Amino acid sequence: MNWAKQQGAVTGYAHSANGLEVNAAAAAKRLLTQLDADKDGKLGKDEAAKGLLPEDFDKIDANKDGFLTEDELKASIARAAGALPNVAIPEMDGIGAQEICVTTSQHLCDFISAMDTARVPEWNCWYHIMNCGYPLKASGETDFPCISGSRVGQGRVYVQLGKVDKVDFAAWCEGIAKGRSYISDGYAHALEFTVDDTFPGDEVELKEPGEVRIKAKVAFASATPLGTSNGGAVPTGKMRKVELVVNGAAVASQDVPADDKEHNLTFTAKIEKSSWVALRHFPQMHTNPVNVLVGGKPIRASRKSALWCIGVIEQLWRKREKAIAEPEREEAKKTFDKAIEVYRKIAKEADEGS
């Protein structure tokens, strides 16, 4: 990827969620091994506080005895893995966006592909990296006929090029890198999306916390005869929920008819700290974000997101270490360790408890 950037390329990962899936049993065993300092087979509150739990301690503690067992951790991780976002550590054993936390910290990765693997882990990974302040964008993917043998264009990206006589590939690639785009299955569209009249790929600057106004124009097909893209259930009914997302959390929503027509939407959102703002309909469509910077500070939306990135890198090293050629292993370890230190710094800069 470093070589590709040296050539001036726009870079990213394909079939991203391949390897980002969570194995609740394996993840619970790793977490218990990592945190069980007294080796009694369970975690007390002091031990648990030293790691990244999938849920709050009291929610995991099903029998309310003040300790967490492996079975309780397993059940918690299984619950958390379906949420968006979540901090369950994936297996990192596939061919998707495996090194994305490392390469993004080196400013070598422009986008994460989406719309052709499981939607929750795709978007979850993207959210955590953006919560750390990195301008990672999403791009659509089908990977026909490898991931899907159904059709070309099952997962898509639509880039805003303005009024042009013809599509220029270099300009289109630049739009991907800057995030002037939205991803979709072709049946759901965000034709316009602005935050304080600012388009995705650009920034809004606030001197202090304040309210921003969001405007959008969306459209949904009344039928999906070829099905939606891989990784998400085919929507049912005649209404679609469009959500306003700030730092990975849905803060407002509106229901829109799936009637082949354009619909104008408006939202307002209070921005307390530097944040990213986007629009989505799960699992069919997501805009790239508009960043809102408060007081000139970088986005440090979530300490847990930075810790999740660290956990992902550590798990990837456990999986990859022996597969890396021995002459290259030391240099690879230095690269991984450097990325971990970057995320540790970001974690310290984020609000406690975030």
C-alpha cells in the first residue's frame, strides 16, 4: 500500500468484513485470559476495568454475583456483535480489511469498501476509525464473481462530479478519496446531503459547541427485484428509516416512503465536540461524512474506539506473526507497535468514559 501511495494511487481494502466477524466463544476466552490476573477463572470489577468490555460490567454480570465468567462474557460478546457500533474484537482471520487500523494510522489508506460483506462489521470498523479522527471514506464494492455471482453493481458508490460532459476517471478517483460520495445497493439514494450547506468531503468549523442544520434529498425504490447487496437483509414494507448518524450513533431519524420519488429531509443536531456527521439507511445506503470541528480540535469521539483499534491490531498480530516471512517480521512488528502507540495517544486525548 505504501508503494501504491508513492505512485499517486487512491488506496483501500476489498471485501472488508471478511475476517472482521466476531467469534463470541474465542473472543470470550481471549478476554478472560488477558484480564484474569489471579487466574481464578473469572473477572472481578478491578480486573475487568483494565480491559475493553463488550458491554457494561453490570449488564454482563447475568447472575449479579459481582464476577464475570467465560459464559457471561461469551453471551455478552454475542449480543454486542450485532450492534452498530460495538467494541467486540473480531477474529482477524480473513482476507478483508485486516490491516486497515495499521495503514490508516500511517495515512496510507483512503477508503474501506462496503456493500458486499456483512454490513455491521463493515460499518463498525469504519466508524471506529473515523471516531479516532482519520478521514477514512467508504466506497462500494461487488467483487463479481468472487464475493457475489449475482450481478455486477450489486454494491455501488455514487460520486458527485457536478455537471460534466463526460466522466473523468482521475476526477472520479479524487471524489472517492475525498468522500464526495455515498454507497448504496442501487435501490436507495442520498442525492443530496449537506451539513450547514457543506457537502461530504469538506468541513464545518464551529468556534464553540452549537447546532448544525442538515438537509438531504433521498429516494428509495418501491421494489428490489434483484435483492439488496450482500451483507444485509432485503427490506420489507413500504417505509424506510433514514437515520442521522453522529460519531457512529443514530441521533435522529425520519421514515421515508419507498415509492420511487425524491423526498427532502431536514434535521438539526447539537454538536458538543468535534464530530463526523452522516446519513444512513441500514443496510442499503450510507453517505460519507461531513466533519464538524469545534474550536479547531481534531475528532476524538471515543476512547473505546481507539482501544478497539488497538485490540484489532493485537489480535491481527497473533494471527499473522508466524505467517510473515522471518526476515520481514521484525520490521512488521515495529510497524504494528507504532500504530498501537498512535491509538494509545488518541485514546488519552479522548474524553474519559467515551
